[in-house]
Amino acid sequence: MPETLKEATPDTPGAVAAPVATAAVGKPRSLWSDAWHDLRRSPLFVVSAILIIFLLVMAIAPGLFTGADPRYADLAHHYLQKPKWGNFFQEDWFGYDIQGRSIYARVVYGARASITVAVVVTVLVTILGTVVGMLAGYFGGWIDTILSRVTDIFFGVPFILGAMVVLTSFEERKIWVVILALAFLGWTSIARVARGSVLTIKQADYVMAAKALGASTTRILLRHILPNAIAPVIVVATIALGGYISAEATLSFLGIGLAEPTVSWGVDISSGQEQLRNAAFVLIIPSVMVSITVLAFIMLGDAVRNALDPKLR
Amino acid sequence: MTIIDKTADVPAPRGSNDESGPLLEVRDLHVEFHTRDGVAKAVNGVNYSVSAGETLAVLGESGSGKSVTAQAIMGILDMPPGHIPKGEILFRGQDMLKMSNEERRQIRGQKIAMIFQDALSSLNPVLSVGYQLGEMFRVHQGLSKKEAKAKSIALMDRVRIPAAKERVNDYPHQFSGGMRQRIMIAMALALEPDLIIADEPTTALDVTVQAQVMDLLAELQRDFNMGLILITHDLGVVADVADKIAVMYAGRIVETAPVHEIYKRPAHPYTKGLLESIPRLDQKGQELYAIKGLPPNLLHVPSGCAFNPRCTMAQDICRTEIPALRPVTEQDGTELVGRGSACHFWKETIHG
């Protein structure tokens, strides 16, 4: 305490005039700004972030990467014409599939479907899981019993099997059907993490202090519990995002996820398997894209976890 | 209530004119915790009262029920496992235990506020102190962000945090222990409550800072004419600040007295034991007295007087009959104002 006194006394006269200057010098550091500070220095984060930005740009503006139409099939081109590995970013860079469509164009355009599914599912799952977990953890008692048992029931359903059952009951499998099916089954792990996290945070003295100073339940949940309990949820959600990309690919491969004419990596992997023996690249190129994307998100999740909780490293 | 608010504009008579009775009165309060091993009786019939401008020190060792009583008053007891089978908590004559949750929430922070022991863990680590202080004004008084911030800075100045303007956006971990406790005090003071409950406010601080924080509390209490309940296990902290003392043991009040009398002439063997176990300069080199034995297990409180297994004066009656809190008198029978003792042998203790 004497230290702070010492620091403060000399500049007290000037303090009134210079709030802007001092704000720049003594930047307050919150948990999040600390985490951001750590993240920027983490090679894991830098690599994964560059990859993810690259993929996101590809998903948002595929036209930037190729002028070719992914649905234009010209049987004059055929998979037996091997890829021209030297023609970077050209239509024939990765060769053509059995229908004579540019694989490079399809990979670029396929990013949108795969990433949309993964991102939207992750957002839905995070919201639903956090709400359920937070209510169960904070209120306890019978609310917890009911919500936790429901979570357990959903958790017991094997993810891919469950998604297959849900998806096969839909005639037309548009992108939102796949999203809802995955979100419907995927929220349980987030709910469990959120509940556990809230159970710890709700014991914290500052929650009791907030209560003692007259904060309402909503305010306690949103201002005091949520920001403190959200870190592990974000980590799990980021890692799960990679999982949803592969889940979409798996379902499309099995023929019950996205279907033609939607362009997605899963759809291409599915159609590529038929030519595996004479033209493996038709299958391998979209698979590599899936792997890179999954890897990027898992690395991001790891980096975020390290930054938010250095003790876990 | 509106009448009170109007008179509140006149600073001097605030608190003294609006009520004749005490600000807060706890009557025969019982608190139990239902645990797997049985019912733990944490508070067994506590009575005390505080008036505006008065400081009551509640003294007792860990597990004596002093904090649980405070939590029951604040309405922040975890229920279940906690349970209040009996008793009344009257704030300005109204029983708070009968109020709705919303009514009680309106009282918390605005009429009664609480200061906690560990200021670091009592402040939200992800929000800046300015935000947390400002929250009080924004939620309870509906001020804008800017106004709330200005008020927060004024408040931080009031509790003498140096360079408040520059530090208002800092986070709790950037403050020293003493400064954090000042911020806690500022938060409790924000809405100028009528009563503050301070639960061991200086336990986590070192001795010099303890004195500063206690002085600050006493000064603010005088300025705002608040009632103050000071919960502590430190007899040294109490002497300078408190007006009256209630000593708790095993969930009961065993002795009440005006502050200086208790140091001169304790009327309960437990209080006597506590006073004798304070290290004193004139007894340097001698062995320090300690009360023998351990505090009782609240699941199995001894029959009769709960202190009997540790008491040097215990007789058969102490093991069978629970002594009531009786007024203490001089040897000639003149009443000693405000004094009471729950001991079968209080006469022997105070006069013998």
C-alpha cells in the first residue's frame, strides 16, 4: 500500500489534466487482454489463425481464388487427365473429377458448406449448452436433476448414429437440416463443461458479495457467473468445431449429409471413393482440406486453452 | 418510506429522527444446516440489536455462528442446506424473514450492505473495479455509464484510494490487499446504506493496514451515521471501534456488554478466557494462557451450557441446564446497563 501512495503523490496535481495520457500508460489488463497478449506470441495460435482466416476468406469469397465454376461439367476433361501440379491456382491445378468438374474449384467452393455447417453448429451448440449448463449448475436442486438427466440421455446417443437416424427422416437434406441435426445432438458436452464450470464459480465470494449488494439473479448470472465460467466452454467449442467439420464430411460420405448439387468436401469425398484405385487424388484432395481445417481449429482450441489457463499446459 | 426519503435531504438528523427503536433487531434466531451426518445447529437463539450510529461487535471463534447470523440477516444463506426454523430479523420494525425475495433484494445494498473478509475473492476478477462500483449506481439508481463512473471515482476518493481517476479502470488483482478492502468498503457504502455488516474486514490484512482500514470504517460510519455490525475474532480490533460487544459461543450469545466494561470485568468464563489469552507485554516470558479443549462440534453440542467441557468453573448444573442470558448487576444489586451473561455462575465470575 505505501507503494501505491508513493506512486500516486507526485502526479496528483497533474492527474486531473491528463486522464488520457495515463490511460495509455497504465493499460488495465483483464483476463481477456492477458489471454490475447499470450495468444499473439503463441506460434500454435499464429499458424492456426492464418489457416483459419485463409479458410474463412475462401468460404466467404471463393471467387477470389478461382474463376472456374465448380458445377461446370465438361466431359472433355476427365479424371484420367492427371492433375497439372505446376499450374498453381488454375482450373486444372488439381485435375478433374469423373464428371469433368475442376477439383480445385470444387475444393474452394466446398469450404463454404463445410465451414458454414461447422460454425453455425458450434454457435448453436454453445448457446444451448451454456444456457442448459448454467441453469443446471446455478440453480441446482430439481432443475439440475432434470436438465442433467436430459443431457445424459442425449449424451448416450452415439453422435454419428443419432445424426443418421435424424437425417434419414428428412426427405430433402438442405444445409440447415444437417446443421440442426448436428446441433440437436452436439450440445451435451458443452452443457456438461458449462455446468461444472458454473458449479465452481458460484461458490466464489464475489458471487455472494454481489448478492449481498443487491444484484438480481439475472445480473449475477450474466455479469458475474457467465464471464468467469465461459473460458472452458470456449475451449471445448473451438475444438468441437473441428469435429463438426469431420462430422459433416462423414455424414456426406455416408450419403446422408449434404447431397448434390450442394458443393461440399464431404460430398466430393463420397464421390471420389469410386475412383480410388485409378485416380486417388479425387478423394485425397478434399480429404486433405478436411484434415487441415480440423487441425487448424484443434490447434486454435489448444492455443486458446493455454492462454486462458496457463496451469493446464 | 417516502417521508423518510424527504427528511434524508437534511443531513444531520438522518437516521436518528425516523425511528425510535433500533435499526436492526435479531430476535431468537435459529439457523440449522441439514447435513448427511445430522442437523448442525449453527445458531441457537441469538438476540441482538443495533441502532443508527452504533457499532456492535460480534465476537467469537470459528464456528461460533457469527458469520451465519450475518448471512441470515443479509438473506444470502444457502438454503438448503441452511434452514431458519425460528426467529425474527426486524429491520426498522419489519420482519425480513417474512418478506418476498424481491423485497429483500431491494434492502440488500440500499439499506443493508456487507463487507467481506477476503476482498480479492469478493471482487469479480473479470470486471474492472470502476465497473463494479458503477454497477451499484446503474442498477439501483439507474444512472448512465458516465455518471456512474464519476460517482465511482468520487467514492474511491472517499475511501482514500490514491489516484482514483487513473485507477478506476484497473482490475482487482492490480490493487494491494488494503486497497482492495477499501474498494469493498466503497462498494458497500455506495448507496449510503443504514447498516453495514463487516464480516472480519481486516483478517486478511497485516496489522498496520488493519488499523488504517478500521479507522476508515469508523470515520465513514460517523459521517454517515450508519449502524455497524463488526464481526471479528480479534479482541484488539474491537476495543477502539465498538460501542458494545456480543460474545458468541456455539451459536449462542454468552455475554453482552458495553465495550470497555468487558475488558475490565468479564462476566462469563469464556470471555474471561479469551481476554486472558491475549499476549501482554507485562507478562513477557510467562506461558500464555489458552482455553483448554476445542470448540464444540455443532452436530453434537454438549448438553447444558455448551462451554461446560472447557470451563474451569463447571459444576453439575452446567451439564444439565442451559443458562439463559440474564442481566448482570453490581454486588449491591444495581443494574449494569447493557450487560448480560449466560452463565450460572456469573456472580462468581465478575465479582469473585
